[in-house]
Amino acid sequence: MGEKISLKTYILSRILITIPMIFILLTIVFIVMRALPGDPVSMLEGKDIPEEVLARRRAELGLDKPLYIQYISYISSVLRGDLGVTALEKVPVAQYIAMRLPATVELAISSSIIAILIGVFLGVVASFFKQKYLMPLARIYSSIVFSIPVFYLGLLFQASLGVGIGLFPTGGRVSPLNDIVLSEAPVRTNFVIIDSLLVGRPDIILDFLSHIILPSLTLGIYLSSIFARVTYLSLQEILSQEFVVAARSRGLLDSIIIWRYGVRNVLIPLTTMAGLQIAALLGGAVLTETVFSWPGIGSLVYEGILKRDYALVQGVVTIYAFIVAVTNLLVDIIYAYVDPRVRF
Amino acid sequence: MNIKKAISRTMTITISVLILIAIIISAVYIWWQSAQAPSTLTTPSITSPPTKPKYKETIIIGTTDSIQTTLDPAEAYDYLGVNIIQNMGEGLFAYEPGTAKLVNKLAVSYTISPDRKVWDIKIRSDAKFQDCSPMTAYDVVWSWNRTITLNQDPAFLIGDLIDRAEALDNYTIRVYLKQPFEETYVKALLSTWVAFPVNPRTSPMEVVKPPKTLDMIGPYKLEDWKPGEYVLLTTNPCYYGDKPKTSKILIKFYKDPQSLRLAVEKGEIDIAFRTLSPTDLKDLVNNPKLQVVAGPGIAPIRYLVFNVNKEPFNNKLVRQAIAYLIDRNAIINTVFLGKFAQPLYSMVPIGFLGHKDSFKEIYGDKPNIEKAKELLRKAGYNETHKLRLELWFTPVRYTPAEPDIAAIIKQSLEASGIIEVDLKSADWATYRTLFREEKISMWLLGWFPDFLDSDNYVRPFYHSKANTWLHVNYKNPVVDELIDKQILQPTEERIKTLYQIQDIVADDAPIIPLWQEGQYAVAQLNVKGIILDISQIFRYYLLYAEVS
């Protein structure tokens, strides 16, 4: 009972902290975006559009008003749940995010699974096999993979598995024709698996899986180096402790020692690491999304910055901050479940 | 030792499971590849004799372009948005495919008053909007009024042309021009997308936002639009003209030229159009599985701008010296591999009314270092007191090879031994701000025409009332007067006036024209109907792909 009240209080306090955190972040982004030269209307310039038309556009976007008025106006619309519209296209920002966020979620989940599986596997191998031919390889893997720029890794996979052997498509989320089919879903969730089932075309799921493999491998292998390192170091520390020696001396089977004491204890730092990585991935992997033309929010916010689309960038950052806060909270809850010693 | 045994057993099981999973995934993948659901290709009928080829139902066009604003003809001003509108709508006049000739489209005939200020235009009686309601002269006039009233970015194209218009009856429009403009000039403006009739019964008096557009008269209509991802067009069942052979056109957006190239090479798309790098084009020309279709290019033309209010460019001798040093052939041969662009010696492109190679006549077609040095010395510079310049460019907006182009120009100018050049770059929004605030004095730009008339290549650059957007600060009353005069003159006199303008501005050299790029589409071998002409309109309605 005491633990439940404590967890509830903890969750409430985290939610309360999240709100000012999001507003501080929004303020920083607001200032930084306006510090950059140019504004959304700059994208139209370079043609002989009459100055009065450009001035009117700026006025419509409120850009002719003092900065503090623009800030107050924006914050009050966010408080009303209105993230605004993109500057030139006039697409609601919330709609844009709803279109693109599912793609990012799909990529985040698939690459996280690959990262964790490969990383934990290699970390366990490195920790226990002290034979020269295996342990150095695992350590070398971790160092090399992490030092390769992720976009280069993506290009390598694209060139070899996509173009060279021709096993997988080189870009996009589904084949273009299947895009048309999915557009006919009665309700668009923008998650390919769900929409494929809604239009009665489960074969599109396989098309989608073939498209997601290369970007997931790229990000997954890149991040697996972190998980491998964390797993290796954590296991080394745990298995050198006295309680492990004591357990072995009491005659406990090695398999029990490893799974009950070793791996379970590794789950704590792994959970933290996984949570942080997933939160980062949900913000969008700009470079990977660009290489593979993956329509996620990473490339969306990059486009927004280039176009100086204030509402778009601010909207994406708001959602991202919310995602990070929720993910961190979930990590803490899982933490408490994995480690009964944790109290709030 | 025991630990190792335990791990060995666990490892063995794990590895076995992973291998099994890999085998299952491979088997499923191979099954799926071989048992692909039938595509939406049209299959030939087996009940009738095989007399005519059948066509693919959907053609997929990949592009790195994007729609900057909306698909409302009263607002759209970017290449792709306008091009899509040009496949969904029509104007009174249009360019005949493959030519620069303006022909009647929705117009049937017209008469011009003796003072050239009043046009009476008869229009088709069989044209219908997408809801199959008939188009009348009242609809055309309403549409023009809508464009002018909304006064968005391109509204001036007809706003500066038309004083007022009225429908005399269902099929006759009377247009009162603001000035007695030359005939082809008027037709060119009335052929632009901003003058396309839209259905007044369904069109609001405000800009229509994505993912919608307006009901127009054209071979295609908008079926679906996912901003940033794709646009899907389907045939308009109420179109009065020939139905396209291809039922659906899917325009898919790509983030970069590399992805676009891979997509067309792998057959994921049928056509790649705008923009592949010259190196990619060179490789693709040699790919036997693809075809590269080329066409004359005037969008963009590329040029170098000086702010003539700022030192040292307020000195004509410096500008002329640079004009003598520019090596256009080095740019064409190095960056465009000798074949994907042409040197440009006037802001009026090759093929346009009144084009004259004025820069070539004055400065030659090869660098003249000695002449440049002479001018620089007269301007007070020499080998010990060098002229230091900054050359600005923007790396992404025009061509991926922009940094290489800037490097070649730097090299050309430094060949004089008297000039030193620093290269600087910025993304477009920053770049635009820099020259708008006149913080830079020499920069590279490109021009996409609004309409196909020589006026659109002289007025925005050289007329002191129209070139304020460029911040070149060039003011020459003689040139202003000549520009105002040429659009009111009959063709032969107009050509002579255009020659005069080009000679004067070449001598003054506030802007140095550099090159014009060709247009290129890379397509699968079965795709036909790709016509790239001087109109710069990519006509999706002519495309088809035969299937056996």
C-alpha cells in the first residue's frame, strides 16, 4: 500500500514537472528560430512577387508584430491545444505530425528491437567468452560501429543490400502503388500495418517490412554498439561481486546465476539506456530518414528549420518533449518493477 | 568452466533459434516475391484480337521538388505546384506541345480593337468543369476577378494586364487591357495558370488549402494529396478533350537526388524528373535499361548579380573586368559534362523573341585576361593592391554542384592575378535575407520564368521599378523607357528594342548571365510521350507506358 501511494505521487509529480519543462523548451526554440536569419516568407523570395504581397503574408503570420506579442500569441494557442498551421502550405501542424509520427514510431520500435537483440547478445558474449578470438572482436565491433557516421552506414547498406544485391528497396515506406491503396483506408491511422488490415491487403505488410529493414538495420546496428558496451560492462561488474561467488559456492547452477543474478541486474542500466534511446529515436532520426526517404518527423523538423517554419518546428518540439517525458516516466516505472529496491 | 558450459548451451540454443528465424523470414520473403498480388496493370483482354497495345494504369513520377504553398491557381507560384495545376486546368491559350507556339485552347477565336486595348475572345461551348457543369464566359471573368481580388503572389501576372473584363454572352469575353500590349505578350499572360477558369459554384473567395484544390477544366483532377509525400491525379471524366491514356499519375516526393536516382534505377518509379545531378545523368545515359529524354531549358537560367551601390561594384570597370574573366565553358564542361547546359550571353534565353548574344559580342566567349587586367588597373587595382571579393552561393536550391560552380568562378577571377575571391555560402532563407538586407555584394542566382515572354527576362532585372526584389540597385532611365516601350510594339520593332536593351545592359553589366540548363527526364524504356519543350510544362496527360 505504501509503495502504491508512493508511485502515484511520483507519477503526479513527474507530470507536474513536465509542463514547465515543455514551456521552457518551447521558449528556447521560439528564440532560436527567430534568431536565425530569414523567416517563412523568405522561401517565396527570389521571384518578382510585389513587396506589398510579401508584407501582407508576413502580417498574416504575425511576423510584423513585436516578438513578445508573437510569443504570447503562440503560447496561448498552444494552451488551447492549437499548434497552428504551417506558414506557406497552411497545413495544420497537428495534422502533419499525425501523418509523420507513426512512421517514426515504426522505425524507432524496429531499430530498437534490433539494437537491443544484437547489443545484448554481443555484450553477453564479450563478457563470458574470454577467449581471445571472441572477446576482442566484440569490443572492436562496439568501437568501430559507433564511430561510423550513421548516414554512411545507411548508404553502405543501401548500396550493398539495396542496389548491389537488390534484396531490399532503397527508400520509402511502401511501394508507391501501395501508397495509393492505403490512401483508401476508411480510417487512416498512418500506421502501415493497421491501415493494410483496414483495406484488406495484408500483403502490403510484407512490402512495408521489406522497406523498413534497411533503415532499421542502419539505426539498429549503430545503436547496438551502445547496448553491447553497457551490457558488457554491467555484466563484468555484477559477476565479479561476492554474492555471485557465494552463490556458486552454495552449488547453484551457472545458468541460474547468470539469468537470475547477472541478466536481471543488467536490465536496470539497460532499461535506462533503452528508454533514452527510444525517446531519442521518437524525435526522429534525421540522417537515416533522409538517406532512406523515410517520411518521419525527423526529416519533417529538418525541413521546417530550412523553411524557417516556426509553427512546424515549435509544434514538433512540443510533441517531442511530451514523448520524452512520457518515455522517461515509463522507464522509471519499469525500473521499479525490475528492481524492488527502488523507492520513490 | 561451468559458466562456460552453461553459456555454451544457451548460446547454442540462441544461435539455433536465430538461424531458424532467418530461414523462416527468407522463405516467407521468397514466397512473397514470387506470389506478388497482381499489380494494377491493365492486362490484355484474351477475348478480343490483340490489335492495340494496352497501357499501364498508373505512371509514377519521382521528383525532389516540393509544393511550396497550395494548389490554388490564384496562389501557387512554385514550379511543381504550377505544373500540377497545368495538368488539371487550362487557359484560353496554351503552348502547342513540342513548340513555342501559342495556340487557342479554351479560346476559339479573338479580335483585337484598332487601338489594341480591347480584345473580344470567343470561347468553347463544350468545355466542362470536373462536376460536368458547362463553362461559360461568366465563369472565366469570375475566375480572373477572384485571382485579382485575392491578390496572392502571382496575381500581378493578370492584374497588371487587365483593367477589367466582362462577359458579353455565354461564350464571349471582352477584355479591356491596361495598355495596348503586344499580341503574343497578352496571349502569353492569359495562358498562365493564374488565368485558368475555376468553377465559381464550388470555389470559395479565399485560398484553398491542402489537401484540396479547385475544380478546373483539364485532363486530370486531384484524387489524393499527402503533403510532403505524394500527389495522386486521376482522369477527369468530364474533360472535353482527348482522354489521357494513363488513368492515374502518382507524383512521389524524394528528399534528395540520390534517393531519386536509386528509385528510377530500381524500377520503383517510372520517371525521374527534377532534379538529378549532372554526374547522375551522365551515368544514367549509359544505363541500357533506362532512357534519358532531354529538352531545352530556360528554368532556371543562372546569373551573377552585383549590388551596384556597393564598392567595388559601383565601378563599372570592375563589373566589366569580371565579365571578361568569367569562363562559362569551364562551368559547362566541368560541372555539366559539356552537354547538360549551354553558355548564356544574355538574360533573354536562347530561343526567345529578340535574344541576342550581347555579352559574347562585347566580352567574347573565352576569358580575356589581358583586357580584364587593363580595366582593373584603371580601377586602381594591381598585383600588389589586389581586389578582394566575396562570392556567395546557396548550396541546395539550384543544383547539387553549386559549390563546384562557385569554385570554378573563383578560379576564373583569380586567373587575373589581381583578384582574390573568398567563397561563402548560406541556406536559402539566410541567403535571401543577406541580399535583401544588402549585406552581400556579389552572389549567384537562378531565374524561373513566370510566363514565356522576353519581357519576363528583362523587366524583373533591369527596370528600376521592377528590380527592387533583386537589390541590384541598377537604375538606367534609358533602359526603363525601352523596356516600357517594347511590350507595346509590334513584333519586328519589339525585337530591335530588345536588342538595344541587351546591348546597353551588357555594357553596364550589373548582372552577368552565365548558363541555361537543359531539362531531363529519366524513364523506364516502356514510357512514351515525354515531351520537354521550351514551355517548361511537363504534360502528364501525354504520358503512357505500354504493357504487353
